Amino acid sequence: MKSNKIQFLSKYRKNISLVDAKTLQENDIPVEWLEILNKGEPERREKTIEYWRSISSNELRNTISYLSDNLLDVELICYNDVYSVLYTVKVGEGEVDYFEGRIPTQNILNKELQKFWSETPQSIKDFYEKLHNGFYYFPIRAMGLVPLENVTFFGDDEWGIIEDLEAPLGIELDSTFGFFSTGMGGYVALDYSNDDKEKATIWFTDDHPKYNMNFWDVVDEWIVMGFE
């Protein structure tokens, strides 16, 4: 069973391994995750859900509800010296998919985001700094919140859709970052020039953007869509 899982995971991450948390020290991963991953099954699942609730109960209530009903296992994995929690989740009509939540101690802000991070809403900082440095569908590293080092800085890209917009652009590209990526040209982005930092833009590479959306409402809905 374990060998089949590693064989599947290895198609997407070279040199990946399942890690026994009992072999780690408190300075290897946060003590909260170390304690959870050292539990037996099913307590490990239960403690994982409790930890999500302690940090993002209001923001990700639908995601947490789905995981409560469909989470099959949580395990520690490592590749390229990066530790992550691997979520085995029942999806759709009883199939199984894998989702990855990176251990938050390994956050690396890209140089552009570094300038704005202190202005980030606390709920987002709490997720990234306490729970996971990104949570996404394992095979494509998308359909979820991406790691901080992979957050899309809009000022670095040329967005052809801008030429097709009927109304003036409603964001400043040089202060906008996409935290959620669908992997297919869709983003949930924050413009730090917006006075209300909780308001997000749903950005598409092939469709008109939607402004002033609640960041967490959209993220929560889209994560669950990825499960289903």
C-alpha cells in the first residue's frame, strides 16, 4: 500500500519519501505538527481537523467540513528537504486524491511580496505562518493557496486580457498578488493599494475580472470545488 502511494507521488515529485514523525526533533517542524503527526490513526485525523479549526474556522468552514467527512489520512512527506503534510482525501464518487500542505516554518517570501507582507490581513498571515505554507492539489501544485514563494506578482506578467477589458482596470498591477491559483489561468488576488485588504479580485487570463470579492469566501468555495 505504502509502496503504491510512493510510486504515484514520485511521478510528480522526485526523491519524495514518507517520513516517520517520531524520527524528528522539535526544531525540524513546528511542535504543533510534530504532536499531531506522532498520534496514531484515527486520532491523527481528528487532531488535524481541530488544528484547522483553531486557525481558520470562520475563513475555511466549508473546507474544514469537507475534510471532517472525507479525510482518510494525514502523513508527513519530504522532498528536496521540504517537509509537507500529505492529505489523503476521498473525493467525487469515492475516489481518492492527494493534497499537500507545506510545513509553515519553511516560508520564503518573494522579494516583491516582502514589501507588503506586514499589511497582509491577519487571517491570511495566520494560515501561512501557523497552519500551512500553501494548501493545494498535489499533482499540479495548484487549485489551492500556493506557497508564499510561488505567489504570483502581477507586475511581473503581461496580461493580454487587459487589452480586452471594457472598463478601466480596477487594480494596480505593481501591488497585486495572486495567492490562489487554479492552475488554468484563474487567481484569487489581493491588491495592497486597496484600503480594504480583505477584498479580493478574481482574475482570469481569458475573462473579465471580478472585483471586491471576499477573499476567504472565494478561496473556501474553490478549494471545495477542487475536492468535488
